[in-house]
Amino acid sequence: MKGKINKFLALLSMVLSLMITSVIPVSAAGGTPDIWYRSHCQNIGWQGAVCNGALSGTVAQSLRLEAVQAAISGMSGGINYRTHCQNIGWTPWTGNGITSGTENQSLRVEAVEFYLTGTIAQYYDVFYRTHCEAIGWTPWVANGATSGTVGQSLRVEGLEMKLVPKTTNNTNNTNGFDPIWPCQNTYTITALYKYSNGGAHSCRFKYGIDIGAPAGENVLAVETGKVIRSEYSTSSGFGNWIMIQHNNGKVSLYAHLSSRKVSVGDTVVKGQIIGQVGNTSAKYNISPHLHFELGNGNYSGAAGDAYQEYYKGKYAGKLILTQAAKKYSHP
């Protein structure tokens, strides 16, 4: 009986694979990779697959998207994605041609998130934008960030996606290590830590940043890497925290999270959502914020001056230091 079940599952997997490739074209191996995607639209159903920045869906017709599919061709790896749907919220992550959203339920897609996996994630970023009811085209975002709206009951009407080669020319860093900001929407630094002085909520490692983001805001992996810590700690005061080892030896640390979306051993890509901002701490009564560290690290800390080395001057017009953050002194 077990053998028959295994054969049936293998056959089912092959049939599903054929179904996927029949709607998402596959180009010849090698050369520049392509991103293919299509939408299930109100009054239309599934549209044909398009690629590399073309419009999927409609504009100025007041028709909602109800589901999406996406796939990569021309390079090993894949794409994961999820949709925020009316009456449902965020659907589970899926990918590689599988449907995200609903069909024949008249439910609108309100937001989408995509990120690359495998080899292609090392060389390309996936950028996407949505055309939304009452808004029009939203700004381009990338690598797991939210496009669309959440909690506003606005339909997504159109979708455009493209692959962009990762840049390796970085004026501040070498080896293509160019970390993004770890909070999706908040750029206010409320504390810059130097050496620990043993006081309440002092940084037990050499350096750190507190970002005054509200509870529930998405926390992003600042660069591609491997998760080496994802746990709740009672001794460090970090509460829920995550540590990522990056390819160039740097380590990033994210603490006080309300939730963790990754586990030890997971490979994450730059911009992928790894958790949400919170106020978890086993030692201190704290307001919601992200404690963040980035530097030369090991399994116990991430010693480095992330603000001075990577972020100062990088987000001109966005990055704000509160008066408390400005008062820190160098050792």
C-alpha cells in the first residue's frame, strides 16, 4: 500500500509540474534569466503569462486581481511569493508557478510580496510594483517588501515585475556587501550604543542601534546569508532574536521581535522579511523597537559600528537621529 501511495504522489507531482510549465514558459538554459508571471482577473480569468516588466492585469478598468502565479527561467533557483487577500489576510508562502490568492470567490488581492531563492538570488534582485485602486502605480519595491496596501480595502489591478542584476560597485564596502536598512518603513534611530556600561538596557556587545519602529512593522534581512540563531532568550534581554551570517563574514543581529519568520539553517535573501518589530525582552520593560547590530561577529555578538560604516549618509532625507541618539560618545 505504501508503495502505491508513493507512486501516486510521484505521478501527481509530475502532472502538477507539467501544468505549471504549460502556463509559465521556460526559456533555454543559460543567458539572461527571465521572470514570468500572470494574473487571474475579475471578469477575465487567467491572463496569458508575460515577462520582464510587462503589465499583468489591467489599468483604468476597475478590475481586481484575484490570484497570481510567477516563475523563473534561465537560471537555477526559484521565486517565493504570497498575496494579501480580502477576508483572508496574508496567504501562506508558495512559489514556482503555484497559485497564490483565490479563484472564483470574487475576493480582491490587496498586496503582494515576492523574493528569489537559490542561485538566482545571489546575482539578481526581483523588483515589482502594483497598480492600486485610488492610488495608481505604487513605487517599485524589491525582495520581499510589500507592494499594495494592507488594511485599506483597496484592490490591486495590475502587476509589473523585473529582474535586476545585483550591483557590486559599492563606495563604502567591498565584495558587493551593500546592506539595506532593516526596517521596512521606519528610519528613526532612537539610540546608538557603544560599550556596555552594565546599566539597564545597555548593549552587551560593542555596538548597536535602536530603531523606533512600531510593533508589527516588517524586519528585513539586510543582506543574503544563513540564519545561525533564531530563538527566545531569557539571559540576553533580547527576547525573540535572530542572527544571520553573511557571505563575507559579517553578522547581523535583530532583537526584541514580536515574531520570527525564519529558523536556524535557513538561507535568506537580501530584503526578505524575517520577523516583525516587537517589545519582547526577558529583562527589561521596553517600548516596541528593533535592536540591530551589524559587524564582525560570531555566535555571541556582532561587534561593529553599523551606523558609521554602512548607513550614515546613505539614506539622505530619510534617516533621523533623535536627540538621545546624537548624545552618544565614542570610547
